[in-house]
Amino acid sequence: MEEMVEQIELLLEQNDHEQLREHLNNLNISDVEALIDELPDYGPLFIETLSPNRAVNVFRILDFPKQERIIKKLSGAKIAELINLLPPDDRTAFFAELHGDAVKALILHLPAADRREALTLLGYDEDSVGRLMTPDYITVKKTWNMNRVLEHLRKYGKNSETIDVLYVIDTNGVLVDDIRIREVLLADPETKVSELMDNRLIALNVNDPQQEAINVFRMNNRTALPVTDDENILLGIVTVDDILWIANEEYTEDIQKIGGTEALDEPYMDMPLFKLVKKRVGWLVILFLGEMLTATAMGFFEREMAKAIVLALFVPLIISSGGNSGSQASTLIIQAMALGEVTVGDWWRVMRREILSGLLLGLTLGIIGFFRIFVWTFFSHIYGPHWILVGFTVGVALIGVVLWGSLAGSMLPLLLKKLGADPATSSAPFVATLVDVTGLIIYFTIAVIIMQGVLL
């Protein structure tokens, strides 16, 4: 990579545009993208210099902030060329990120038919399948034979997003089935399309959430899927490259939310510092205010702590164990929900598993906690003559707190999903804060029960 950058820098210094064009056109698309990352100021020049098709293929894989910076510095002719050559789904994704005035200006570069198409695609909800689809696909009729299909394919296949799958429609445009190109190529020329149909059609609805489309692709191992409206009219197709892009964005957003911050809408290094702080400070303040309740909880048990100061020694141990178990459970459930392994309807099965898991995990930590106190009595008298009661208090509290943490961490994402919120909002820090406060109440309540009349 370093050598490639040096070569390009040399050509730029020599102002040798012909050599630069030849060199850029011989590079892989991903290499040109990497060059734009290394030499961002020359991004517009690279796009201007590349051949039209290669320029489009580079532009479509760039992050939006880079696309926006580059489009502002391109010549009018190059902008028109890019906008016209961009596949409809990529064009829609780009337009969706821009401000309204910018979209209006760019849409003017499109022919009337493409302009209507772009405005139609932009009419769908931001997170719907409609925003991902492309209207470039091949349809056939079930009465056609293979010769007719291949003739149709030669005529219109060049403009299709993919020819791996052909879509069978009736006279009203209703999707009937889909057939794979390999079946067409291997069939006898006089075979009718209807003979290849297996009626095992899988389609997406134009208003389906994009997250649902990711799961459908994952479960069915498809490279493309048709998109229909509520009346089963074929509107477009979604290809796996768009789904992979969306899946990566969803995954990144979930990871950021699980970390206890708002999702970033730009790459980390491109985001202004103040905006980055703004994204983080909201949740941080909420978590801080939540943690302040631990002081309130401890104040409520101030009299008990004054009598048995030894209880305070185990507060960090108790709350961290509960928070850790809750964080584990929430992360596991959020990931399982993202993969479609767990749904809201599975809440009772999840609860049963987490009750058993929480009891076993809590019992393990409780035994370790009790054993630690027991061993320490051989070296120190810090726990006093009633160390057995202290050990039982810590051991039983750990069982209760870890069990509660597991339940809270597993149920909260499901509850948020049921309420229509993003399950990833129930991030590990949020669950840990919740369990910290309630864990203290569990700990001191158990201490009062076990130590009543002895130390308290």
C-alpha cells in the first residue's frame, strides 16, 4: 500500500494525468478506495480521472461523508455522469443521506424516467426494504420456452442488476415464481418456463423492515430476492451486496449502543470532537444519575452499616457481580435477537433458562465468596467472631444478586422490543447501573435477615 501511495504521489507531483489515469484504471476498486482514504484531498481528482464505470464503482463503496465531500468538488459533467450511472438502489441510499435541497439539485441531472424512479424509491420509509430495492431485473412469462427466455435475456440482461435469477410474472405484473439461470441454461430449448417452476417462492414486502430482510437472506442463502407490494405486484429486487452493507451498519450501530452511547452516523475518525462528545454525554449523564441512587440505597441502610461495618467491605464485590451477570445476559440476548434466534414470544423460555443459569452462576460465586472469607480467618480477624454469618450473608446475597442480574439483563431487551424500542438500548452499562442499585437493596435485606439479633 505504501509503495502504491508513493507511486501516485510521484505522478501527482509530475502532473502526469495520462499516466495517472492508466495507473488508477489498472488498480482494483478497493485499492482506489484505500488511496482516497490515504490521500483524501485528491479524492475528487481520482474520481474525475477514472473511466466512468470504474468511477461509479469506486464512488458507490465509499462512506457517505467521503461521497459528500467528493461530490461537492466534482465538475457538473462528472456529477451528471455519476448520478446517471449509479445503480438505483445505491443512488437512493446516497440521496437519502443528503439534505433536501442537494437532492433536488442532483435529481435534475437524471432523465425524466430515472427521476420518477428515484422519487418513488425515496418515498419509502428510511428503514424499509423499499429503500434498498432496484428496479433493474429480468422478468419472464410462464408460457415462454427457453429459446424465448435466452433471446429476452440477451436483449435486456445487460441493464439488469443480476441475471442469476429470473422472475416469472403474469399479465398483471403479479409475481408467480422465480427460476435460476442455471436451470434455464441446462434445460431443453423447447422447455416451458412453467415446467421449471417449483412454487417455492420467497419474496420481501416493500414495507418490510430492513432488519427482517437481513434474516430472510441469512436463512435462505439467496443472492437476490424479489420485492412486492401488498397485492404481490413485483416492484424490484434486493441483492445481497446491499444486505451485507445494511447488516454491517446494523451491527456497528448495535455495538455502539451496547457500549452505552448513541449510534454514530459518521466514521469515528471523521466525526467532529464536539459531536462525538454530544453522542456520548447523554447516556453518560443518565447512567451517572442512576448510579447516584446507590448512595441513596446505602443511606437507607446507614444504621445497619454503622453496626456491622464489615458489610461495607463487600459492596463493590456484590454490585460488580450483579452488573457483570446482567451485562452478560443482555449482550447474549441482544445478539440472539439480531440473529433471529430469539423473539419476544420466547420470553418464558428465556426466563426459565436465565433463572437456572442465574442460580447456578450465583451459587458458584457464592461458594467462592464464602470460601474466601473462611480462608481469610486463618490470617486475619477482620471479619470478627461471627465470620460464618458474614460468609453466609455474602454467599446468599451473591446468589440473589446474580440471579436478579441475569433476569434483568435477559428480560429488558425483550421488553423494549415489545414496546417498539431498539433492544440494543438496553446496553450493558444500563443494565449494570440498574442491577447496582437493586443489588445493594438485595444485599442489605439479606444481611438484616441473617444477622438480625447478632450483629444488627
